[in-house]
Amino acid sequence: MRIYEELFIVRPDASEEEIDLLIDQTKQVITGGGGTVEKADKWGIRRLAYRVGKRDEGFYVLLQFTCAPDVIKEIERRFRVTDLVLKFLSVRIDEKLKKIEKRKKQRDKRAKRRPAPSGASSGSGSPGRPVTPVAEQMMADAAAAENAGKEK
């Protein structure tokens, strides 16, 4: 089973009942194929980037689900023949989730290898000298240079 996201755009003049019916039919196809629906978001009517079928707006719907690849083909086939759907996009996201998880594990490993910063000696200096903040050190250097200039 793979994890997918399906984003589809429905005609803006479609009623709420028609949109809910389309979402329910899509969920039935997914569950009928042995999949599960994790998330179903209705984004509402938004402006399209370009005109599609003489329309400037569309009702966006996002579904996130787990299913077999043949179920995706059936969903896309149904969206193609449905007049209600203007555009659709199917994306397999399980590969992205694996990459993100792998990066997170690598980051955690590096964080464990790095020594923990201690609050008292968090500056650059020799172990025997007390550490002064950078601004105070710069002011002390400027005062010492000024005093050296007055002595000459």
C-alpha cells in the first residue's frame, strides 16, 4: 500500500451536496480497493491560476489516503469522465515522507554527536581565562587603545 494525495478542482457552481457526493464516491472507491482515507479537506472556492473550461474559479478538494496503485487508476478514470471535475492531480507522497524521516534521523544523529553547549563557558577563550561577552571585550579593547594613545 502506498500513500497518495489527490487534489481535484470541482466546478464552482456545483452545489455542496454534489461535491459531498463526489467525495463520498471517491472514498468508496478507495475503501473498496482495500485502502483507507486519512484526510479529506474541502478548501472552498479559490481563484484558478489560468482559465479552465471558461472558468476563473474552482472548488478545491484534497484527499490523503493509502491504497494500491490500481485504485489510483480507477479514481483518475472516474475524474476524467465526470463533468463536475475541472482538473485533478494525484501525487504519491510516501517517498517524500521516507526522505523527510531519513533526514530527521540524520539530524538527530548529528545532534547527539555534537557536544552539549555549556552555559558558563560558551565563548572562545582559553580554559583558564574567564569568558567575557564580545561587546564588553570590544569596549575594553577600545578603552585600552585610547589610553595607549594618551600616554604617548
